Amino acid sequence: MSHGRRRRWLRVGFALGFVMGTKAGRERYEEMRRAWLQVWNSGPVQEAEARIRATLGLRTSPAGHHGNGVVATSAFADLPGPGVPT
């Protein structure tokens, strides 16, 4: 096999591997995302979050006004929750 032909097959193999790996990567990402959302939305996690928010005096929304001009910010604001964009 000539040098040019080997190089061409190497490129074809690389491209095929890249495409297959990208597809597998996206599928794995979606699988992990679904698992995370299932855990995040579970009763025990939501109850724990509610207790922490109550202990810290935070509202249900990540940031909100208390009526006295003080804005509550959440330690959970940066965590992906049910509204995670796809």
C-alpha cells in the first residue's frame, strides 16, 4: 500500500471515529442529564432543598424580594434544576 493511500485510510478512519464518538458522547450526556434530573426532582432532594432554603430564609425562587427591599439570593441559583436548558 502506498504512503498516500495509507494516509487517506487514516483520514477516513479518523473521520469515522470522530463522528461515532461524537454521537456516543451526546447520548451519554443525555443519559447523565436524565439521571441528574431524576435525582434532583426526587422527594428527598426537594425536601432537603426546602429545609435549607427555610433555614437560610430564602424564598422558593432563586432570587426574590422579601418586601422589605432586601433581595434574597440562593446558594442553589447556579445549580441545574428542573429548568435546565437543553
